[in-house]
Amino acid sequence: MTTLQTVFAKAKADGRAALIGYLPAGFPSKEGAIAVATAMVDAGCDVIEIGLPYSDPLMDGPTIQDAVHRALTNGTRIADVLRTVEGVAKTGAATLVMTYWNPIDRYGAERFAGDLANAGGVGTITPDLTPEEAGPWREASAGAGIDTVFLVAPSSTEARIKAVVDSCTGFVYAASLMGVTGARDSVGAAAQGLVERTRSHTSLPVCVGLGVGTGRQAAEVAGYADGVIVGSAFIRRVLDAPDEASGLASVRELGAELAAGVRG
Amino acid sequence: MTTHEGTVLTAADLAGNGLHGNDPDIHGKFGVFGGRYVPEALIPALDEVAAEYDKAKNDVAFLREFDHLLRTYAGRPTTLTEVPRFAEQAGGARIILKREDLTHTGAHKINNVLGQALLTKRLGKTRVIAETGAGQHGVATATAAALLGLECVIYMGAVDCERQALNVARMKLLGATVVPVTNGSQTLKDAINEAFRDWVANVDRTHYLFGTIAGPHPFPEIVRDFARIIGVEARRQMLELTGRLPDAIAAAVGGGSNAIGIFHAFLGDEGVQLHGYEAGGRGLESGEHALTLTEGSVGVLHGSRTYVLQDEEGQTVESHSISAGLDYPGVGPEHAWLKDTGRATYHGITDAEAMEAFSLLARTEGIIPAIESSHALAGALKLGRELGPEATILVNLSGRGDKDMGTAMKYFNL
């Protein structure tokens, strides 16, 4: 099992940013998700976030909503999410779960943390869990030895940034812009400033997500952040492909472009 | 705090002063319910709304302005109407209606909307967005936006747009943009998701004019405070009309704003039973219902910990009701708290029971109620038979039924 600490130490030694890819479990199918994530790792992703498909994804844009809807329609359940994590972790990538809070709350915090650790997962990203409500999850995660990643946003005050980074282990997720997930023509202008503000409160790696989808954007973000997070752009490649094989080829091509980007 | 005589509201009425233990804590919690489960990007906006509201609710000038709009625009105070012919079916108990159906735009929603539209101005924002199910909150929001010169965008599930086409037309006529939401179940819950997505992207100039007492803190508190006027008036009016407080209050519960609006002023009156009626849809066994409090479990939906219709893995289960306004798989956290503390009791009313009460009130009293409110009426009929002929029951007639004529024509083959 590769930890986040190992990933960021290695990327730093290489003089580059880490590349983090997101994909929902169960998309395009239960088995297909493992194949796509493996292609992302082959192409150069250091970390994979496996999304836990949820019925009410209120911070996601149309691309991820579409993928998640397909995953739920496929009958993807938490057991499938854990099996996907297990499959992806075997590739050697550090594997996280990204999920809204309610599925964990309902499954049971300790149970989920334990099952995720057993599947080879190294942590979670929980976009709607704020520091005020995160106590039980931080405790359960610490007990299972997994990391807890939370988000800061351009609108975050210094006090909020401090509260969020104090809850984080592994890395801090900096949302590049005020909006939902989805590739955009340019990365938010606020991203660099947010990374700098975040660094003044923590020595943890700071990674940037939302709106990154090309090698050029990855290179730009890699200039100031420790990691570059890409989700919707990978999903778009799968959605737009006529068949599974060409989808995988397209994902590898994007992965390679992004991997070159994070190397400057 | 000074009271201003001769008006609808006093500052103490609005702020909830004199009631103990009914306000959420600093994290927006009613017991274990409520709080904030939202993306970090929205926290500063919620903090801003909470801080401005704290100032506004203690600002006599703001309260006067709100009060002025309630009296001269919304048509408050609304009257009480005793309905003896309807009550014959309730074992002879006295039934008295609080007539929110007589407000401008035809439902209690106008109270909250006027308050929040004024708050939007105070926040220096020029645009409001809102979600709507039946369309009543959308119409009310579009109305207040027109009145106060605010840009207005309404998110409405595509399925709801179809079943409430008349309200879509009303909103458009009032100058609002109506965005049909085509993802998920295409109903209220998906409209709320979409409104949150808009808000996070446009928060600088936009206020999310939330329509019920659900959602992240401070919405449950703000919406309740602006809806409280219903119970504040009704309590005074009941004392004037009957010389005492009612034995029980009946209100419909979807998100729960009309129910909390009438319950809240009576929370300290231990002798007054509080009964909320949820949509039983086609019945519990059918699985097609919106029995969030009576059959749901505790979880997180739309930013708040509360009772939710969900499966064993926390996926939201789609709700059903003949009334779009009750067709919601969550409920306000304060109702969750009132349920768990035992102060209020919640029951289910099926589509068929609601439609029977709908038709009965029309035929016996000449009042066509909203189908939402008909759930409370059906509840009052049952309650009357239980409590006996000596009992007095106050029902929140939260809205009028004009918008429901399409449904009624189909249901009764008119």
C-alpha cells in the first residue's frame, strides 16, 4: 500500500507536482471503473480518488453528475466501491475515497474507516463535512490509520483555512474556484492565492482541484501547488468514446498529457 | 426592545424572545439536528447571512419595514374562520382555520419570502435564486423580487414544471427566469441541489432565498422566524375568539415551514397538542409516500442533519405525494427535534384521505384548500373524533387550492 506521504515525498524528490485522478466507482461499469482507473495510473496518476456515487451530489457539475447517475443505475453499492478501491490500490497508486458525508454516516463511521483501510484505501476526501461536524470521522479515521482530506475554497477566511487544515492529514484540497466540479477553459485566478494562504497555516501538501483538464493547465497549477487534481476531464474522455477500448486509449492519452504537465 | 403598537409584529414576536430553548445553538443545532453539511465554499456566505440576520432581527427599522409589507402587501393579519359544517365530520369538535390561503399569492410562503427579500437588500445583493416544488415558493419569491427590484431565478424539477404549469406561467409573468431541472428525480430535492450549485458559483451577488425550514444553518432559524407570525397572530386571535387556547393544532408537514410557523408561538403552552401531518401518498405499504418523520431515519440531506427517506447505504429514496409541496424526502431539523423531544407528534395522511378532506371543505364551507393543507384538514377530522366534542382544534390552512384544480379535475373526474 502506497501512502500519501510516500507519494508527495517522491514527487518532491522528482521536483514535480503529484497527479491525482478522480473516477466514480461503478462508472462506466463496476469492472470498467477498475480498468479506467488502472489506465489512469498507467498513464502517470500517483493518486486515485474513487468517488462513492451518491443520489444528491450538490457540489458536482453535469459531467460527474452524469457519471454518478450511471453508476447508481448500474446498482453500484458501497461493497462495489470498496472492491474498486481494492483493485486500484493493487496498481500501487495511493487510493482514496471521495464521498459526501451521508453514506458514511449511515454505514457507520468506524465501520467505513475499517473497511476502507482493509481494502487498501489510504484516506477520504469529504467535501460537505466541515471541521465543526468532522470530529467523529477524524476519530474513526485515526483509529483505522487513514487520512482525512478536507477542502478550502477561495471564499475561506484565514480562520476557516486554519480550522480546515487543522482537521486535514495527508494533504489539503484547495478548490480553485467558486463553483461545482467540471473542466473549464482556465483555472480560477484565485487558486494560486488560495494555495499561498493555505501554506501559511500548514506544512501539509496543498493540491488544487476544480476546473483542471489539460496538460497546460496542469503545468500552470504544478507551478505553485503540490498536486493537481483532475476528474471531469477523465470522465468526459470515457463518455465521449464510442467503445470501451477507445475510451481507455483516450484516458491514457489525457493521463500522459497531464503527467507531462505536472513535470513542467 | 420596543414594541410598536397597532402593528402585526412586535420585535419580541419576530425574534422569538420569551421562548426558551427553542433557538438553535451557535452551530445551528436543535439538539443533535441541524448544523451545516455543505461545501466549505458556502460557509462564508452562510456566516454572512447569519450575521446580517442577527442584526436585522433586532433592528426596529427592519422589523417595521417587514411589518409594513405584511400588513399592506401580504394582507396580514389573516383571519380565523370557524367551520362548523366541516366539523360535523369530526365528532363535533370545534375546528377553526387560520386562513393563510387569504394572503397575497395564496399561501403562507409570502411571509418568509418578504422577510428574506428585505434581508437580501440589507446584504447588498441584487439577485435571488430559489427552489420550488409546487411552485408556491417560486411564485412568492418571484413576487417579492418584482416588488423589490431583484433579479430572480427559480429552479424547479422538470416533472414539477409539468404538473404545475400554471405556476410556471405566473413566475414568468412576474419577471422570473424558471430553470427546469432534469437530473435525478426531477423534483424538489433536485431543484435544491441545482440552486446550491448556482449559489456557490454566484454567491457574490446572489442570495439563496430558501423556501422551507430545512437546509444548512441559518436557514431553518430564519425561515421559521419569518413564518412565526402565523402562530403569533393565531394565538392572540384564539384567545379573543374562544377565550382560551386550542386543545390541539394541526398542520401539514413537507419541509415544515407552515407547521413550524403555527406551532412555534405555542411551544411553551404545554396544554396545546401539536400535530404534524405528512404525506402518506399511496400508503406506507406502497413505498410511495413522503413519511419522512414517521418512517424515515436520521441522516444528512441538503446540508442538515434531520430525518430523511434513505436506504441502508444513505442514498436518498424518492418521495411521493399527490401534493407537490409535500413531496420531499427530508424535513426541517426543528421538527426532527420536536419529534424526538415528544413536544409534537407526526402522522401520515394518504392521498385519498387528503382529497376527501379537500372536497369536504369545499362542499361544506365554500373554501377550496391547497392539497397540502388538506392533509392537515384530514388530520383534524381524525383528531376531532379522538379528542371528542369538547375539543377545539386550530388548523393551519396554509394555502388555497386554485393551483390544484388540474389535479382535482383528474382525481374527481370533474
